[in-house]
Amino acid sequence: MHLVRNMAYVGETPWHGLGNQLSPRQAIEVWAREAGMDWTIETAEVRYVADGSSGSGNSIGSIHAFPEQRVLYRSDTKEPLSVVSSRYQVVQPREILEFYRDLTEVGGFELETAGVLKDGKKLWALARTGQGVALKGKDQVNGYLLLATACDGTLATTAQFTSVRVVCNNTLQIALGDGAGAGAVKVPHRSQFDARAVKRQLGIAVSSWDAFMVRMKALSERKVSDTSADAFFRRVLTYTAGGPNMPAPATNDSAIKAVQALYTGRGKGATLPSAAGTAWGLVNSITEFVDHQRRARSDDHRRDAAWFGAGATLKQRAWDEAMKLVA
């Protein structure tokens, strides 16, 4: 089952083989049409039919409104998207693309993918920033900016810098501070989405990539022993199980075997000088596992988790543990 409803892309065919391929540097209007994002999210009050048969003599029932809630639906197909609070602030599909207009026209960014997940409940666009680095001359990593939103309660409107390692198409959120989410700006749906404020907060500037690049280079220079590698994977892939009063650490042994195989040569780019026997190789074995191998209902579900869910959390944990090795 595919989560992707519509999608447009530039360059290589994406992970699921679907979508409309565009030539580079198309207008935002073309992206909106080809990515299936040329519709709006409409709202209406929630209504219900009260049973009229109980002693009223009216078997048809009466229609009532529930003013605290609104239903969101697509303007084109009228398909329902979700039921939300009356205070909910809608972010339209077009706003996701318009966010990139000045960045692509004068900022050197280039849209690479955009689309609709879950029948319109989730929307995203991903643009290359124009920044990149070749670690030890061969391992190319490029910078991207991802903007996504959801109207089903699963995601605040989120803008985040992401890196993509070309050899294996692994993605990693660029964490600029300490802990998860340090490289992201999240706007909850109870607040108005202000694109200019988000860009100011992100500080769309060279400095953020420069700081990340320094850290990647440090990881690629940091040699690790087999014992250290094993300990790293156990720290990243051990989680707390059991009840709240009796937390017991549990290790995902099958995942550890999988990432060890990727790290020791099976992973794409694992034998490059930047990754072989280094902390950068440790991080990429986790990101490749999360992006391409972790068990999921479909490739789309895996990518969704890798960007926004449990997979993103796992990659963040790997990055934080790797940073300790170069501290």
C-alpha cells in the first residue's frame, strides 16, 4: 500500500518509483500542478443527526451542529481529511510550495521533490540548498531544506535542514544544537504559520551548514575499534521495555546484526575512506538501516518514519552518540 497520493520530482526516480518527473528549475505553479498540490483545504462545521424516533413522533431525526469542532476536506474531491478544533490554523498545500519561491528564485535553492501523503493528510517539499561537501574527496553529502505539515494531528508544520548522502541516498536531520529537533522549527497548528518568521528562525545561512560540515569531517577522521563499534550500536539500539515502574533495557539484536553488516562492508559507501572503520561509518550504517531496511508496512511508511517518526528519533540518537566520540 502506497502512502504517496501524488508527487513530483527532479532527477532520479524516488524510492517508490512513482511520481511525475520534471525538468530542473520549474515554476512554483508547475510544481503545484504536477505534485498534486493545486487544491485547498476547506473547513465546515461538524453536524450530526439526532435520532428522532424516541417519543417525538418524528422518525427522520434532527440535524445539529457541534461548534467546537470543524471538519477539514479537500476542495477538489471533497474527501474528508480530519476533524479538528475550531482554533486549528490550516496550512494550505500552496503555502508549503510558496515557502520556497524566494529561496529558489534568488537564494540558489532548487526544489527536488514535493507531494501529498495519506490522501492529503500530509504534505511536503524538499529543496536542495546548493551546499555540499565531499568527505575525503569521494563521499558527497548535500544540504537540503524539508518543509512538511499534516492536518491529521501527526505533525506540526516543520521546517528542518536535512543532509542527503549521495552514494546511498541516506537522510539525516542537521542537528545544530543539542538533542532532537535542534535543527528544526516547528509551528503547532494552534499558531498561524508565518513563513518569514520561520525563515528568520532557521537562519537560512551558510553558517548552519558550515557547523554541520565541521562535525561530519570530524566523524570521518575519527577511527573506531570493532569493540567501540559494537558498544555504539548497543547504545543506539537498546531501548527501555516493561512497565513504567520496572523499566528493563532491551536490545534489538536483529537490528544490531543488520547495522553491523552494513558497517563492515555491506552498506552503500561503507568501504569509502570516510566511512571504513570511522564514526561517520557508524552513523551511516544506522541511517541506511532506518531509511532502507527497517521493518515497515511499505517503503512509504518507512520513509515517513525516517523523516518524522521513530526512525528520525533513532537517527538522532546515533548522531548524539557519535558526537560523544569526537567531543
